[in-house]
Amino acid sequence: MRPVSCRWNRNEILCGLFLGVIMITLFPSSCFAIPAFARKYDLSCTSCHTNPPRLNAFGEAFHMAGFQIPTVQEGETKKKRNIGRVWSETDFLNIFSFRANGNLVESFQGSNPDETNLTFPRDLEIYLAGTYTDEISYFIELDREAGAVQGIPGGFFEERSEFGIGKEFFLMVDLQPLLKAPYAKSGETMPGMAHGEGGGGGIMFMGPMVMIGKIDPSTNFSYPTNRQVILNIPGRVDSGILQRFGLTPYAFASKFFGVKTADGNSVEVTKEVLYNTPGDFGIDLHAMMGNLLLQGGAMQGLQAGNRDVNSKKDPYLMARLNFGQEAYTSGSISGLINWGNDTAMVDTSLVNWLRYGFSGNLKYKYLDLYGAFIWDTIRNLPVGISSPFDRTANGFTIEGDYLATDRLLLSIRYDQLSAGGFISQKADGKAIAAQARFYMRDNFSFYLRDSYNLEGVGTNALRNFRNFVALGVDFDF
Amino acid sequence: MNRHAFSFGLVVVATTCLSLFYTEAGFGQTNPEQGHDMGRMEETGAADIATGKMIYRMTCIHCHGSKGRGDGAAAIFIGPYSHPRPNDFTAGIFKFRSTESGQLPMLEDLMRTIREGIPGFMPSFRNLGEERIRQVSLYIAREFIQKELPTQTTIKYVEHVGPYTYSVESVVRGKEVYKRLGCFACHGLDGRGTGISLKDKRGLPIKPVDLTRQETFGNGTSHEDIYRTIMTGLDGTPMPGFSSQFKGKEESAWDLVHYILSRQGR
């Protein structure tokens, strides 16, 4: 067993603990996800969320409307009684949030070597989010992630701790004012609404909205990448070699062994990529018509960041159909197609990447079920590559969350990966995770989780632990 | 055809078919013919009702549901395992009224709730504007309540002036009223609302309001709001209306209001 280790230095831990205690003590009314919005509108977290960060139907509509109450476009003109005004015009606490989440104790059994770590939450996030005008909203996230696995050239990896632009950093612009005229068939009365002939039976429009910057395009998918109740398990690197892949929802993973980014960096097989990236540079356009949401956009390239290594960009299309607005029931199904345009590299050749799949979500009372099935295919694979290569892969993830009491959230998730890539390296994966999260306060919870590798221990980095247990914390202000 | 081409085709076809079917079948849209003709409601313009319907379907539907039963997709998490839940308009029970307990609210009462919101649970829609607030109130009345709303109340609302203004003597008298009416049974002697388990009409646990914290007041925090809450009660909850006890003694109601305000340091 590896000695207990700590990935943060002493000063960072003390500083974090101090801030945490202060915020829990002084601001008990904040909540998970984006508590600034809860403060701004004087609402509880569960007005927009089922189990944060999962959104309910109202939260989805709020997001769709550009972080505003649908039909009430108010920009920053709305002022509410709050914790205290900092700026004369804008209450800073109405746009500022802070979140810390991650494991405190984590233990891998059956791995080589076994290890138990005492650690401090890996993710520290600061948000500034709100509406600048009625039509322009912003989301700025600064993130400090400890021990994140990053690919580097030569087939190697490294663990980095970085502070900088977080998963998302974008402007969202509502284009509807520009398109108002075509909707007004029989006398439109307000933004977001178009009356049919005779009135009362028309179709509702929201958007189109444009998101520009570092975005999570899957935010409108039935299973959004960034809304995980069971947090990802980070990978482990030793001397440039990946000793253990991270555990993420396999449906969203890159799935291919031996594939690199267009500029030659290694790509972790379980890294969420393309449309399902937690955040990357791109432009997104989405609009809602009745119960149908249509989305299209283009991303910079596979883990390209702000590097212009893919001049062709990666376009995608997504359609989502919502259903249910009564009997405590709602849900949606989504279909996706994503084309990676010279976005990745196999050996030394650029290849295209086709991703498609669907996801679904059903919420009934305290139960929230969601899953995704994603297929990936590497196209135009060059002849004469160094070894046999499986150019197809798929991943499946399904999760259920149940709020058993007003304080206890139970979750279970199953992940299945049918991997592709170099046959000499590749390995499939199956894992099941269970978690109990107890909410001490609205803005502070502990969780206990267990992830079990159903494929057993193997020589491949994907299978190098049998069981993973963690005690963690999720706090935000 | 390889298995990936087949799977891809399946996804595209399924999504397209379901979208078309759903749109054609009109699911998720209420029938505009459903509304009943009811006296004054008939006089309101169809355009007002239609606009109100649109607002409702874009915003209110998520909590109050497509049939106004308070069972929308987001409803249950408003108060998980506890009070409050979004109101069921069809049940005819309304917390926030200026009418006697057991009566329907006036249109202005619906408008006030929409305009002010309910701290913690329902956002304020003030920026919607008075005309649109009226339109959505009309739609709720016509589509879900389906009865004519009262246009006046028998409760006497005296203005907060003259003998009814705040004074130390009034606060002292209010404290006596607080004891005499038994308010302490739920709200506690110190007004903090602790030490008692209650349930609302749906059988959900409900906590008495902490009278020392104005942010917990769902029905508004102004002097007039508190006066109205005491007089009308909050139907659907254990809070009764006290209008009969204060009939002809409205100054005593104001004494109680002043005592509650004093508990908040106001």
C-alpha cells in the first residue's frame, strides 16, 4: 500500500479550510450550482435544480433564456433584497459564486500499487455569471484543478495543477430581437412568443441563442457532461506513463487507444471529448420551438483549447424533444451527430472522427434517470499504420438518482466502454458506482462512494483497480 | 450495412419520427377550447387570454403544470418532502388573498402574488409589467379556477394612519393580543416559530413562520401585507384568518402588526 499522500501544500489547505468555515458560517442561505442566481432572485436552489447540479425543467428554461426568468427579460435592472450590496449598481454577490468539490479520502484497492490518499478537494471554481443586458449574458469560470491528467507529445501524459480559465467561459447572446419580425404573424406581444392564427394556439420560441467562447455544448443534451452527481475519478500518471485511467461517464469518453490530438498530444481514453467535452472553445447556436430544441455549432478541435490546430473545425447538430409537464413528470430525448474534421491524429496522419448517439432523461417525483449511448468512428484511417487498429468504438452510461429524504441523495451509475484504437493496447471497460450524499446544510454536503471495476484487474491502465472508495465534500457559496 | 451505419440511421430516424409525431399530435399543448365561459371572463379579450396562456406555458407551467394542478415537472423539488408546493389552482384553495378565509382570491390578489413572488420559492415577475401580469392572472382564473372571482372583500382594511400608526403603546397592546389569540401556540412565545410539528392540507410538514425574520414571510413584509395575512389567514396551511376576531376592532389588528414588526427590530 502506498503511503498516505497529500496533493496540496499545507498553506493551500489551511487557506481553503479557513475560507470554507467562514463561508459556511456567514452565508448559510447559499446553495449548490450557481448560488448567485438563487441570491439574485431570492429563490431556493431547488427552484432550478432537482439534485444540484442537475437542472429541473424550470432551470433548463432559465438557462435557455440566458440566465433569466423566461418571459421576464430584465438584465441587471432587477434589484432584490439581499445579503448586502457591494457595488452601487450591481450586487456583486448576485453574480459571484464559489465552489469546492472533491475527495477528502480516496482509496484504490486491487490496483498496482494500491494507494490511499488524504487529499483536499481537487476542484476549486469561481464563477461570475449573470446578464449584462436583456439580450447578453455571460458565464466566467476560473478554475483551480489539482492533479489533472494532460496528454503531451510522444505518447506520454503528465499531472498538472493549474489555475486559469475553467471549463466554461462564454458570452451568450439572444438573437430573437433581430428575428422578431418573421415570427409576428398575427401580432406578437412579447419576446419569446409567436401567436398562431386566432391566438392562443401558437408555438413558443426561445432563442435562438448564440454561445461564444469556451463552452460546454452538451449543456442542452438530455445528459449534460458538466452535471455529474457522481464526480469523475482522476487518472494517475507516473514518469509520463498513465498508470490508471480516470473514470468518467464512458459514453462521453474518447474511447480510442493511441489516438492523439491534431498537434500530437496524447488523449486519455476516458477523457470526455468533442461534443461531450466539459468545455472547449467553439460557437454554439440553439433555439427552442415548442417542445423541440435544435442546436448546431462548431468546436475548435479535439482538445485544441485556444490553439488553432484545426482550421476546419468540428461541426455538430443536436435535436432534443421534451415531454411531460404534469404529474411531477418530465423528460427528454436527444439525438446527436458530430463531425471531427481532421481533428485527431493516428500515428502521423490526421483523421476524421464521426460521433453520433442519443441520450434520454426521465424525471418522476424524486427519481431522476438519465443515460447516453454514443458511437464513435475514425474515418479516413491511413493505410499502412503501425499496427492493427479498430476504428469503431462505443460507450454507454446510465445513472439514477433518488432523493430518499430531504437530506439524503442516493445515486447509482453504470458505465460500459467498447473501446477502439490500436488492438495491441485496447481494453474494454465496465464499472458500476454507488453513492450516498448527505446534505449537512443547503450549501454543504458529504458523499461516500464506491466504484467497482466489473472487468477486474488487468495489465491495462483502464483496469488497474478493482475497487475505489472515497469520502468527499461538495461546498459552495 | 455495417452496425454503425445502422445505429446511426436508427438514431436519426427515431428522433425525426418522434419529433414529427409529437408536434402533429399536439402533445404538451392544452386545447384552447377547454376554457369555460364564465360571466365577466367572457368580456375579457381573447387576445389577453391568449397572451396570458403563452406566458403561463413558458414560465408558470414548469411548477404549476399544464393543467394548473401544481404538479409541474419542477414542482416536487420546490419543497422536497415538505411544504410548500406550487399551488393547485383547480382545488380552489389560495393562501394569498385579501378575501375571507375559504373564499377565492380577487384578480388583484393573483396579480399581487405574481408581481411580488414568494421569497425562496417563486420569483417576482414584477418586470413582466402590469398588463402582462393581468393577462396571465386572467388566464389562470379562466382556465383553471373556472369560477368567477370576487371583486370585493368583506374584510375591512383600514389605512395605516392616525390612530393606527406605530407607537410603543401599540406594541405593548399587540403583545397582549398575541397572547390572547394564542399565536404563541405555533409561533412560540419568542415568535421564532419553533417547537411544534404541523402539516398542511396536503399532509406535508410545515414550519410556523419565524416572526423575527421577515425574509420568511411568504405573503409580503410591508405593514399592510402583515395586516392582510392576519386577517385572511393562509388557506391550505394551519394559519387561520382572524378577521372575525378583529371585526370593529381593527386597531387591535394593527397593534398585533406593530408587535410583530417590533420582533424584527422594525
